Amino acid sequence: MNLDTLAGRFTAVARNAAFLGVIAMLGLVFATVADVVLRWLFSRPIVGLNEIVGMGTGVAVAATFPAGAMQRVNLTIELLQNLLPKRSIGWLKVVAHTSLLVFYGLMAWQVTIYAMKLNDRAAETVYLKMPTAPFIFAIASFFIVTTLAQIIVVFLGVRSALGGEAGLSGWSMDAESLPPEGIGSRPQVPAAKVLSTGLLVLAMAALAIWAFIAGLPAMSAWAQANKLTFGASIVLLLWALLILYIPLAVVMGLLGLVAALFFMGPGPALSVLGNESMGFLTNYSVAVLPMFLMMGSFAVVAGMSSDIYELAHTLLSRRRGGLALATIGGCAGFGALTGSSLATVATIGRVAMPEMVRRGYSPGLAAGTVAAGGTLGALVPPSIPLVFYALLTEASIGQLFIAAFIPALLGIALYLTAIAIYVRVVPSSAPIETQSANWSEITRAFRKAWSTLALLTVVVGSIYTGICTETEAAAVGAGGAFIAALLRGKITRDSLLRVMGETTATTALIYLIITGVLLFTFAMGVTGLPQQLTESVKSLPVPPIVILTMILVVYLFLGAIMDSNTVMFVTIPIVTPVILAMGYDLVWWGIINLIVLEVGLITPPFGIHLFVLKSITGENVPLSVVYRGVLPFVFADFIKLALLVILPAIALWLPQTMLK
């Protein structure tokens, strides 16, 4: 059996497992919705459902890991993409694939041991008395399959590197052909050479692990004698490895494990790996993440985002610069459904950019509008990045969502104001609208968008009023989006596979990253670096606002050169204790943290949104034009950020009025 055939068959198995996992998640969504309805109407909730959802979600999510491995959906930083030869990039990616193999292998080993311990003591859930060991054994089995999948990925990476390529990208879960498209067209490399080189890579990895174990006592002694130096070295090594294409989850997970090994010893450190990951994976509250992801995917399939965009255009078309104003409204609505800024830019950009240019808008204004509007995707609740922040800091997801509401409205208002001023200062940037929507058009737009508006109102409103927990609200949102897509006739085999593929890739990616971050956070606490940094900051003879400003400037720089989620994951374990020590609110910092990173995404010269738009427009719009077009929105963002720093009540007032 050749490598292509093996990869194709393994992909088919992984795809089927992921499909069943996501279907199981959808079943848990409707079970949760039924629980909410029964509790609300008849005061008869489903007893122990939180235990079923927690354990069931853990297994369902783990079922997506093999497919995630075969798709290579890892989050990496590609700063060296254009600086090194393709062959060098290819070998760096082989190292990355191998490090991920080590991480998966360790996870499979420790989760299996954890399951055996649970089985030995006949562990059960509290209410339903369900044995927990079978669920953990199921999760362990998926980690084992994922490890095997990653071995195939290593050999595929070796073949790409030997062929002088920069490495293979992942393939879609809804692909019909096996093996995955593109593999057969790669430059031919003798199978024997691929096999021997791949085995050599694995042998070198095993040798490196043996050398590390042999040197563990000496390295541990040095680390314990130089805690602060070691902690700082870990942070520097983290950034260095990220630049060298090592996936974020692996960098944080393995560095966290190394630190735990140095300070706790092998037994306790490895136990943390199994216990922490399983505690997170089977936590009922964590089910909110895949449910919100499914809500966004089904909402897009149902055409809800298009309805919001059309409504915004109908309401604002009579004003000067109406299409640009409508694009901001469309971005806000699309962001509320998907919770992703990059997805908002990529999706709305492909629709709005050509239409605005066709109608006579300047390319700069069109690009700036879409780039800035995309940042609303992460801020308008429900927000996926705020879920990440809450899971990592143990802040309230509900309070964060409600806290983001007024800042989001403020951001929309400032963007609309920036457009209104811009089209008057530069009249040639936008045409004078000659047609206004009549009441019949407005009524028709509202009729199309009412279900979308109702769904968002129910999701956020149920959290605010205390009717639903965050997980229950996410289930209502996912179930409502699915029913909307079903009633509109949009649920087909292809659309269902697309949703399953999107949910699979994102779920596998995010859960693995958060597991790595949790290990890194634990290790940072063991080293004492955050505590040392906090004490150093508190001793500085400057007001907290000065230190906060310095932190925000660093965040702006980081947000301009990499994805905001990456920066959030890396910095939260270190920066958050400092922020709390200065007396700032955890919920307020979550909003500020997100906003400043999103501002970085549109700040020239490195803002990622600007390059995404450039890729959409191609050679027709120079990057300098995109830079100029986004500057009014950057200025508006600075005003928003300053107001939130000076007046924290903008974010904190509404959460204080929430019903418990």
C-alpha cells in the first residue's frame, strides 16, 4: 500500500468519525434545548443532563481530533514564509509535524492511564451514577487514532520536503475524492527514500526525548535554582518556536510540560497532562464553544448573514455613503452570527468590495470599511474570542458577552461617523445615492431578517435575564440556526458536510490549543514568573495607567503582526495576573484586551486584515491605497479604546444589571 492510498483511507476513517462526533454534538444541542423548554414551561428539567452533555461533548470533540490531524489545522505563525527557501520551510514543517506527534502520543498515553485509574476505583458521575471510565477510554482511543494519523502526516511532510516544497496544506472534509486532492500531483519522490527518511526523523525524535530524560535531573536542578531566569527563558523560547512553524498548541503544551517536569517531577507532571486535559474536555461549561461554532456555521448556510446585510443596506441606502454604512452594519450582523473577525472580512469583503467599487466608491474607502467592519466580528456578542478568554481566565462568559454590548454599539457608531465625515471631506470617495428604499422594501427586508434578529435577541437576552446559562443559550442558538436552515431548504448533503467540516476543523484546533495553554498557565504558576512580574510592576514608581498604556502599545504591535487569538492565548497566562494586581476588573480587561488586538489587525503596515483584503482585491488595489483607506477607522478605534480606558463603566455598567 503506497502513502497516498494509506492517507486516503485514513482520511475516510477520520472523516466518518468526525461526522459522527458532530452529529452527536447536534443531538446534545437539541437535548439541551429540550431541557430549557421543559424547565421553563413545566419546571421539570432533565435530571443530570449537564453530566451527559459534559461527557458526551468530550467524546464528540475527541472524535474530531483524527480529522483535525489529517487536515493539519494547526495554528502557526508564518513570518518566515517569504524569507527562507521552500525546502527549508518544508523541513521546518517536518519538525513541527514531529513535535505534534510527540504531543499527541503523550496525550494518548496519559489519558489512557487516567481512564484506567477511573476504572480501578469505579468512578461515577454525581447525579446519574454513570461510570466515567468508558467515556475517558473512548477519548483515549481517539487520541491513539490521532497519533497514528499524525505519523502519516509526518511522512507526507517528509515527502514534500524531499520534493523541495514548503509542506502540504490541509484538505477539505467534504472532498469527494480519495486520496485528498493534490497529493497525487506532487513531485514524485521514491517511496523507499520517503520511508527511510521518515524513519530517520522518528528515530531522531526518539533520541532527542531520550537525551532530554537523561539530562532531566541536571536541568531540573538548574531551573529550580534560577526560577526567574528559567521562566523568562521559557517565554523567549515560546516565541522562537512559534516563529519556526511549531504549532501554538504544541509549543505551549510541551513547554508547559517541561516546566512541570522540572519543578514537580515526572509522575505528577505527566498526571497533570492527563487530568487537566480531561477535566477541561469533559467540563459541561466548555460545551458552549462547539455549540456557538455550530450556530455560526448553520447561520451562514441558512443565509442569515445575507439577510442582515440586505436589511442594513435597505435602511441606510438613502444616506451619502450608504453602501459603506451598510457594510459596517452587515459586518456587525455577520460577526454576531459567526464571532470571527477574519471570517467576517473574508466573507463580507468578497461581496461588498466589488459592489462598492462598481457603484463608484473609492477603493480606499471600500477596503477600509471592510477591514474595520471585520473587527466587529469578534466584538459583537456572542463572541468566540471572548469565550476563549473566559475559558482561560475563568471569567464569566455571560458577563463578557453583556459587557461587550455597549462597546460594540460604540464601535459601530464611531465607524458610521468616520464614514459620514470621510465622504463629506472627500466627496469623490462615494457617489450621491439617487434612490432611496421605500417602505415596502424596508418591510420586505425586515421580514427576511426577523428570524436572524430574533435568534440573536433570544441568545443574548436569555443570558442577560438569567433564563439560560451560556451553554444553554449556545444550544438554543445552534438549534435555532439549524431549524432556520432546514425550513429554508438549505440543509443538503453538501451543506451538512461543509458545516461538519468547518466545525470539525475549528473544534479540533481550538480544544488542542486551549489544552496547551492550560498546561502552560499551570507551568507558569509553578515557576513563579507571573508573581515575580506582578511584584516588579507593583514596585515601579509610576501610576498603573502608565503601565497599562505600555501593555496596550505592545498589544497593538503584536496584533498587527499575528492573529489576535494567537496573541491572546500566548499572553493571557503572563499579563492577566499583572492587570489584576493593578486593581483592574477581569471582565473589563477581557473587553480591552480583545479591542486592542482587533485594532492591531487593521493598523498599518502589518495589520492582517489589510493583507486579507489585498488578497481579495488582487493587483487592482495597491496596498498603499488600503493603508490610506483604513486610517479614519484606526483613528475611530483609538477614540473607542481611550473612552473605555478612561470610563470603564462603558463596559461594566450593563453586566452589573444582569439578572441572576
